Amino acid sequence: MEAVALFSFTASEADEISFQKGDVIKVTEMEDDSCWFTAEIRGKRGYVPENYISLLPYPWFAGRVSRLEAEKRLRWQDTGVFLVRESESAPGEFSVSVSYGDRVEHFRVLEGGGQYCIWEESFCSLNRLVDFYRTHSIAAEKVICLRDPPASPHLLSPPGRNPYPNPYRSSSQESLLSARLYSRPERESPPRLLGKRRLAHALCDYTPPHTAHLHFLRGDIIDLLDCSSSLTWRGRCRGRVGIFPPELVQPLYH
């Protein structure tokens, strides 16, 4: 997803990236419980503070919506109406769900080296991919071009609710950031920097049979998402999220 910088930021550590107010930033990784996003600017990838940027609003981004829920929202919509959601089968990746009228088809977005693709064409962001398939068929068997969700999608969600919310900000935060972005006051003070996410180094292999647990190998770097419990921590490794015993890892501090 793309974001715009609300304030200038100067990196103070090697894994951060600097940017100027007004820069367009490609956000490549987001977590609800983290204050920092992983992003890419001019080919360089690193951490950026979440409260220094504003995700650009797109009505088609549904966030954490299941395959079944996507089908409920899109079935019987006009052919080509679509949404982009976070993949259930591959955490950290995305899927494009498209209405075919009487049914819904799902296209997995493959990501590698900062490029996104469904078929042969590759793009530097999800936004570019979506724009391309507005004028080119996303389907192989017939011509299906993407179309924006209806302006008043009463069939897709209860009245009064945005069926395609930004899952990373509350509506009040979005309003505040939108006001900051478009009013462009002459002087602004950057918000306070919040704590960066923590990482841990796996001390041994951990391959439990439970699907809720995080599998990892000795030497893996684990993104720590929740360390509030003394019995189990929650983290992400190799694109998967799960819990694990904290004594099996060594936290890495910045």
C-alpha cells in the first residue's frame, strides 16, 4: 500500500529510512500492535514510524477479510467489482477477489523483491497492479477488468458502516490525518516517536505439532508481536504468526 509522509523523518539507526514531508512511501508490512511499519522509499527498505505517515485511502482495500466474507460481499455485484484482502492461507500476502456476477474468483498476488504480480506483469506496488487491471483483463478465460466498489454498497455491509475500512487506523485518526494532510499548516511539530518493534534470535529448532504455535529453526529472526505473557510470546517468522515459549529465543534490542 502507498502512504504519504505527514512529517519529515531522519533515520537514527541503520534499519530505518529517512524521508521528507510529502514523500510517497510504499508500505510493505504492517501490524496492528506495532508502532513502526516496514516500507520502501526509492529502492531502500527499512522501518518508518507509523504516526509520521498516512496510508492513502483506497475503497477497494478490505484488510483482514476472509475468503467467505469476500464472496458474501461481492456475489451478484456487477462483473469486475473487486476488493483486495490479506491472504488467509499466506499471512503477509494479498488476494484480489473479483465478482463474476453469479460467483466470485480469487487471485493470489505474488510478491518478491518488492514486486507484485498475478500473471506475467510485475508492479512496484498493489496500487499499480490494481490500476493496470482496470484496463487489462485479470481473467485468462474471458475479459474481466476491475471496477471500483459501488459508492453506496448497501448490499456489502450494514448501513452506516464503511465496508472497506482501513484496518490500521480508527475513523477518528483517519479524519485527523486527512485534515493535517490537506490543510498544510505552515508550521507543524512531528509527533513523539513510539517504541520500535522488537526482534528475537531463535536459540534452537521449534517444530511443535500445534498449528497455533510458531514453527522456527535455530538462527531464525522472529518479529515479536506480543510479549505480555510470561508463558508464551506471539511472533512472526517466515510469513507465519503464532505463539512459542519465550525461553527458546534471545531478544535483540535496538
